[in-house]
Amino acid sequence: MNTVVIPEGFRALNLPRNPFIEANGPLYGRLEDGRFIMGFLCQTKHCNPMMVCHGGMVATLADMLLLLGTNIQTGLGQFLLTVSLDVDFVAPIKVDDWLEGRTEVLRAGRSIIFTQGRMTVRGETVARVNAVLKPSGKPLADFTPGRYFSE
């Protein structure tokens, strides 16, 4: 039985339909000074045989962190395609660890965006992430902070 409490200010994100994230989430978020912070609670279902968060799950979290954080910081409100994603695994994430991720948009052009992030557990870096993203389609309400944080 999980006794970990979700930290104050975080709420489950209301994301557009995404069967993969629905099966592996939930993802949590909060805004701090207009910047997005993603939260995630590592559970047994996310772990490899060594009982640490599977690298594929960490990559998924990195992708979601950078996509959501970039959309919020840039105000684009568009679906973003991941062109490339780099994840440096710095330390393990264990069962019941609360992970927080923060995004920094390095450069946002009309057709390409460079972004990076850091994922931490108890303030210690567990992953360093970088991505190149491509905006796709028109702005939609499904990809705005108002949607992510609605009930």
C-alpha cells in the first residue's frame, strides 16, 4: 500500500487522450512563477527487475516534461513533435520516489524549438534531458495550461 503523499500544489494533469500515459501515469503538475513543474510518483509497475524506474519510463517522462513545459513556456498551444530526445541517466529512481522535472526553453523558432530539462528526486538530479521539438498544426485548446490544470 502506497503511503506517499503528493506534494502540496501538485494536481493530476488533464491531458489530451494519450493511452500510453493513461496506462503509466498519472502525471502531476503545478505552475511556479509561470513555469511548469512536472511531478511523478514511481510505482512498482514503472520498474525494471532491479526495482528502479525503467529507462524507457524515464525517457517517456523526459519527453512529456519537455513537451508540456515547452508548450506552457512558449504559449504555443500546439502539438509538438519530438525530433530528437537525449536522456542522461544520473542516478536511479526508486519505488515511492517523487520525481520533479523542470524545463528551460533554449530557443524557440517558428519551425524548431531547442529545450532542456532536469529531473530530480529530493532535490538531487536523477536525469538531464534535451530535446529538439517541432510545432505541428494550429494552436488548440487541448495543448494549453488551462486544459492541463482543469478538473
